[in-house]
Amino acid sequence: MERIPILRMGDLLLVTIQVDMHDRLAMTLQDDLTRDIIRFNAHAVLIDISSLEMIDSFIGRMLSNISSMSSVLAAKTVVVGMQPSVAMTLVELGMSMPGVQTALNIEGGMALLRDSMDPEFPEVEDDSP
Amino acid sequence: MERIPILRMGDLLLVTIQVDMHDRLAMTLQDDLTRDIIRFNAHAVLIDISSLEMIDSFIGRMLSNISSMSSVLAAKTVVVGMQPSVAMTLVELGMSMPGVQTALNIEGGMALLRDSMDPEFPEVEDDSP
């Protein structure tokens, strides 16, 4: 597979990272994402990393970059689904990922985005306790 | 990566297939999906295959199986994002994928599900022309 799919839901773009990232794939994702933010006038980007069991400085930097690029294009980025081991590694690596907001899961991420955005943001029923 | 992540949004489960499926991964996905349908009382499953550039009878059968299992558990399945080449291959293979509904993209899939479901289904703004 040559690229990571970007799913569009209203003015939200959703990316799930499932494969090991290498340079070219990361560049392609950044290109695709910035293009789609403009094309669809997206205001939010959700990146799900729940299937990543480890993270290195390369992925950390990529997430930071995506967040910065989105921010310049007036879109907010939320990284969701980080596993405990990944959180520990990030702290041990001393990576603070400036500008990257996180949430426990997709619904948390959507709630976070909704709170900080205009009322047209897609509504999702949340029946968690 | 050992498993394909299942994203939960309200009573909808979203799966994006990005990697080549093999037997064990397909079994794990079926297990996880049926477990999550019950655990979260999900009424709909959206499977995005937009990053698959080809499909074989194994994946076709897996999609059919997932759809049948979901149906038994009272959840509807919609496969979205099928590429033209995949559609052609399916027809050439003579695979009709009985019981599998399709839509062009996530938003189309959600609209399809919403039309056939109760009014609590998550709303997504659709501003496509």
C-alpha cells in the first residue's frame, strides 16, 4: 500500500495509522493531508494511533509537523488512541510534541474539537458512561 | 502490527483496511468486530477499503463473512471507498458479495445507514455538491 487513506466526514478528516511509517509514506501523508484540508475546507484532523505499539522520534516529529501544517491552514489536530507504552516512550524520549492535542479515543477527540469549534461540527452520539 | 483498529463513533464502528490481509489478521478482525458490536451495542459497521488497489476472493469472502456476522448481531455493514479496479475485479471473479452494501465514501455510507436506521444515528454535515 503506497499511501495512508484520509477519510472525510463533514469538515473533519480522519487518519488511522496502522503501518510502520517510513520517510516517503510520511511525506505522502503530509502532502495528501494538506491538500485535503484545502480541498475540503476541513477544520479538524483526527489522527488515530491506537494500533501503534511503539513510537520513535520520527513518528513523533511527523505528528508535530502535521499539527503545525494543519494549524497554519486553520485546522485543529487531535491525536487519539495513544497506548500507555507509547505515552511512556514519548516522555522517556523527552518529546513533548508541542501543539499536538491528544484525547483517549475518537469520541473524546471529537468532543474536544467540538468544544473549540463552530456549532456546525458533526455531532456524534456519546453514550459512554 | 497485529490487528486492525476498530474505531467507535457512537453506535457506529469504523474499520479502515490498509494492510494486506492474511488468514490470522482476518480472523482477528472478525473476532474483534463481533466482540465490539456486542460490547458497544453497535448498530452499524463501516469498512473503508479505499487503500486497497486489488482484491482477491479471500478478502471478498472476509467482507461477506463480516457482513453476515454483523447482520446476525443486528448491525448493518456498508463497505465504502471501493476503487474502480476493485469493482472490475470483483465482477470478473464473479463475486457478488451477497448481503454487502456499498457506498462511494464514508459520508455516503453514513447517509445510507442513517436512512435505514433510527433517528439517533450520528449526524454528519454533508456539504458535497
